[in-house]
Amino acid sequence: MIVHITRREHFNAAHRMYHNYHLFVTVKGEISYTSGYLIDLKQLKAIIREHVIEKIDHKNLNLDVDFLKGKMATTELLCIEIYHQLKEPIELNKGVFLHAVRLHETKNNYAEYFGA
């Protein structure tokens, strides 16, 4: 049985305007009947913080973020680039797959990316 688990994080960033973003990272896979879960959510939080939040929180997206160099800092592209930052470190966990990244720029606007 495949289950989806979502972790929500928050960061502040600037480019043309200052924004408070809400990031939702959804992983999927089969539950381990030994542990009772798909992935330890503390571990997922640590991965998101190390590979994304620490790099972009309170930063100018156009100037200070290595994985956005030369790219337009739209919500759509930011969502895609965050997905690429997280895919490999998440999937180092056997049987855990990155399903989607959702990025809310406002309460009414968000982008979601499911990979290629």
C-alpha cells in the first residue's frame, strides 16, 4: 500500500517583493511495518531545512541563492528548483520517493510540481 506524507515548512524571502512562503513537500512509498511509518518526519524536516530552508530563508532569491543563479525567481520556477534540491536527498531513504512540492506565495496563489 502506497501512502503519501506531507511536511509543511515556512520561509521568508525577497526578490522584487518580500514574501512569506509556505512550502509543502509530499513524499510517497510503502509503510514499513517494522517502524510503522514511511519516513521519520524529523528526518524529512532536517532534509528540507538543510537543502532548502537554510539556503533561501531571509535571502534575496535573485542574488543570494546558488540554485537560482541566472533564473527568474517566480513561484513556479522556485517550486521546480526546490523539487530538484530535495529529490536526491529524500530518495536516499530506501523506498521513499518525492511525490510533489507545493509552494504558496499567498493564501490564494501557489505552484505545484510533480517532477518530469
